[in-house]
Amino acid sequence: MKWRRATRTRISGADDTHAPPHGRIVTFVIGTTGIALLLFAYLAVTWRNFAGVTNSINAFTELFSDFVIYYYPMGEAIFHTELPVSGFLYSPFIAILMAVFPPLGLTSSLVLWGVLQVFFVILYLLLFRWLVPAGLQIQLLFVTFALSSFPLVLNLLGGQVSVFMVVAILGLLVLNKRGHCAAGAGLLAFAVSFKFYPIIFLAPFATRRDKRFLLFAAAACGGFLVVVPGILLGFGDTLSFFGALLDSFRESSWVTDNPHSQYFPHLILRLADAMGHDARAHLPLLYWIAYGIAAANMGLIFLVQRARLRNADLWSFQLVFLTIPFVLKTSWPHDFVFLSFTQALLIWWLLEGEKATPGTDTERKRPHASACPRGRTIVMFFLLLPSIVFSNIVFFNLFGDFSRYGFYGFLFWANLLLLIALYVQLLPPSLRRIQQPPA
């Protein structure tokens, strides 16, 4: 009898490490609501009104300005001009989706857009709960990081789409883990339809030769990007739309001097100019360095996948996210919504020890296995802390100026510190596992 009771206890405990008990969802909701109210009160006191926001964040003249300036007009124009409006740099599939809004009128469309923004933020908070077997305290810590994240606040103020993309990409992990391969590929195609760079999230699947998912992803991307627009707009007009997008990308040299771009070569140019050096002649070299770092990240993903570390896909996706400022030539601040997820994931590893350590299940059972050497823990702490600070809205408010904040690349440095932390965390167990002789 005692043995059965102990067995049930162990089984229950094992389940708890993989999914938070349903009874705690109420506590999670109450805690999340409290955190959201506290942060809203802080922002209300700090900014007082939207005029106060625009003084600090001079990118916006009104709430959801990107929706008003780009998305709503694109929805009005798509079935009349079949070409992107000025500044609309997304696929024709997204332009077709935007056609839902104009029949509602601008005011109702703004309300609906706000509801969608809040809904996707809630999904973002839940995705950490679904993907990371962390305790309630760390879940609420993630909520704090996410809701106080400058990229997320910026995304909400501008009515941007970065949170949609991050949720779709993380949702792919949830669906794929549950065996819904085709639906996961559809989410990836949805993200690619906004900005084409999420195609690099195929890297973990390519390194482990997951042909089934790759085929689903190719079919979904083809359907979202070509087939659906081709049917609704005509294939000739779809090609014209993509041609206009390519022309816009070719004429985007202005991004190089934009102080908000967190793309590595652009940041180095700005910092060199600030120190009185003209580094433009070295721009091709900076591009190659950026691509080299991206290639190194892909190499680490290969090692993580080959070593079959626990949560290999989750860690691999974090590496892909952190590769963005080395491949995406805009890399606007709102593109860094994902930072809070990676920060909380690493905090989970530091605080919950061995069960979060990305070794293999065999290594985890060894008596001598340790969660993390003390020296590495200290290094991780000093990498994580400034990353959390640099990306937080409180730090931005102390800094006080959007252009200067972007000019010095605080979000890039927050991203780079996390990237270094992942190398410190993932490279040793990956190499150790690969170097082990076969059993």
C-alpha cells in the first residue's frame, strides 16, 4: 500500500515537471493580472498621456500608427491596385488579410486590432507555460519580463506584427511536439508571410533531416505566398506585387543610417562614426562577419540536434531568434519581442538546476551529474542581468530618448549577451555528448 502511494506520488511529481498543475492556473491568472496592472500603473504615471509617450518614443504620432499608415490603407487598396502601398513590406497574403478591416471602418478596425494585439500577448505568456516545465514563480517572472519588455511595449504602441510572428513560431514548437506537423508548418508559413526571415527556423529541422516537416513547410509557404494570392489576385498581379517588394528592398539603403536599426553592421557603423571613424569602406567585411556569426549559430544548432539534448528544439529556436540581428538588415526594436522568453528560459535553468540543464536523459541519471559549475553560474548571472536591464521599459525610461537608445544598440547588446550565454550553456554538453563513444 505504501509502495503504491509512493509510486503515485512519484508519477504525479514527474507529470508536474512537464506541465503546471491545472489547479495553479487560477493563481497564474491572478498573478499575471496583478503584474499587468502594476506595469500599467507605472506607465500611466511615467507617460501620463499619449503625448508623453510620443515625446519619448518619437516613432509614433498616434496609437497603432503602423496599422493606420500601412496596414489599413493596404487593405483598402489590395483589390484595386494589386500593388503594395508605400511602406508596406509584407507579402500579398498579409495584404489580403488586411482587406478584412476597411469594411468595418477605421474606428472599429482599431478596436479589433487592439483586441488582436492583447490576444496574442496572452498567447505569448501561455506559450512559456506550455513549453517550459517551470514552477509558478518562474512563470510569473517571465510574465514580468515580457510585459515590461521595451520591444513588446513598442510593438503594442505601434500596432506592429512582431508579436504575431513570435507567437506563430513558438506555437509551431507546441504543435510539432504534439504531432501536428502540418498545422505547425502552417504557423511557420504564417510567420514567413509577414517577413521572410522566419524561413531560417527550418534550420533545426534541416539539421536532423526531418524531411516530413520540411515538405509540409514548403507546401504551406507555397500555398500562403503564391497559391492563395494567385487565386485571389491573379498570378500576374501576385508576381507584380513581389516585384514591387523587391524594388523596395533594393531601395532600402536609408536603413543603414537609421538609428533604430539593431542590425550588427549598421550598429558598428554608427558607433565608429560617433568615435570619429568612417567605417563605410569596411561595410562588406561587417556583412561577412555578421553572416559568419549566423553560420556559427547554425553550427551550434547542428551540434545540439545531433547530441539530442533535452529540449533540443526549444534551445535551437532560441539560437535562431538570437541570430536575427545578424541576418535581418532592419532589425527594428519591436523585432526583439522574443528576448524576454530567452531570458526567462535561462533564469529557469539557473534557478531550477539539474532538471533544466540541457544534458541528455542518461547524463541526468548519473550520480555525479551536476546542474552547473559554480563558475559558469556566475558568468551566466553577469550575462543575464545586463541583458534583462537593457531590454526593460524601466531602463528605457531612465535613458529617456528613443533615438539615442536605438543609436547605442541596447537591444543588440541584450541579444548578444544572451547569445553568449547560450554558447556557455549548450556547447559543453553538446560536445561532450558527441565525443562519447557509442554504447
